[in-house]
Amino acid sequence: MASAVSVRGLVKEFGERRVLDRVDLDIAPGEFVALLGRSGSGKSTLLRILAGLDTDVDGAFEVPGTISVAFQQPRLLPWRRVWRNVSLGLRGVDGRAVAEKALAEVRLTDHVDAWPLTLSGGEAQRVSLARALVREPDVLLLDEPFGALDALTRLAMHHLVDQLWREHRPAVLLVTHDVDEALLLADRILVLDEGRIVAEHHVGLARPRRRASFTDLRTSVLADLGVDDVEAA
């Protein structure tokens, strides 16, 4: 089966600093992969390259299917109502009908005609997610999409993303700093350090997951990140 994402020997430099150093990566269709690493390790840079937002690289990468991206900030247009933000750029379809269906999936049926500035942070992020999913992408790139949310809203978003992924089954690359988030959502966890993938963990746990089910794996992932699990608890 062809990969949804294929990366070979990818190198990215900013001046004399090598941010990505001969990265190899494959993501299978429908696979959920989380990318962990310290700040500055190159996680978001890799995601931006795969999204086509940075083309000044060496090496090769291929994403043959359609791509959607959701960032940490929702990036909604304040002068467009919610449904128009969701349907932005869609052609040849009834934009409102498609947007309404996507907003129902993220539980925002009552906010179809709202203005973005009236939304809470969690609601705005759900609109961003609806905008990404409405295109039925083959690959969904998530760049720390829950980092700016409070703890309770973040937990609700984890449940929602897990549910939506199981329904739509895009390949997903999630960039995150949150080990528990990666363990709750991903099939596979990669650790990026100094521009290289230095560890890989397969999460063979049934969904939906509970934190109590991955205590040992959490300790192992934290060790790869150079963190003592006792200190992180």
C-alpha cells in the first residue's frame, strides 16, 4: 500500500543551523502519528514543509493526496460568519450545506451564523477543525491545535478529534508537546531531537483510552525526551 506521507533524507537549514537532519518518515493511509520533541527540535518545521508552506529544502517528500491543516491559532476571518469560514475556498458545492454538516460534527450547530469574535477559544478551534475536515482530506496536519486551550476544553477536544478520526480516517500527523495527548490519540509516536527522529513507539491500546492504561509507555516516551517521569508527574 502506498504511503499517505513519504519523506526521504529531508534537510532544512536556517543559515548555519540545520533544523531537520536527513529525516525519513512514512505515514500509512488512515494512520494517526504524533510527533513529540522539545521546542526548537524541528516539529513544526516538518509539518510546514509537508503542508507546502516551506519549499526551500533538500531531500524528497511526497504527499500524493489532499491535505488540510489546523494550527494552534484558529486563524478565522473575523469579517466572515462561521459557516463562511468553514466553506472558504470550496467550489462546485452548496457551501452553506456542507459547512452546516461539518459544524454539526464538531457540535456547533447553533453557531452557524455566528461571528468568530463571539466564540470561545474551544469553539473557534472546533470551527478550525471543521474547516479542515470539510475537504475530506487524505492527510490532516495538526500543529499543536490544543496548546492554547484550558485543560478541560483540551480534554473535550481530544475526545472529539479521536471520534472524528475514527469516522473519517485521514492519515494524521499531530505535532504536540503533550505526551499524554500523544498517547491518547496516536497509533504511533515519534520523538524528534536536534532534527532527527531518535525514537519510535507503537501504541497498541484499544480506543477510547484512559491514562491508567499507558503508564509504562508514558515513562518510556518521557525518557526518550530526557524527562524523569517522577519529576513530570
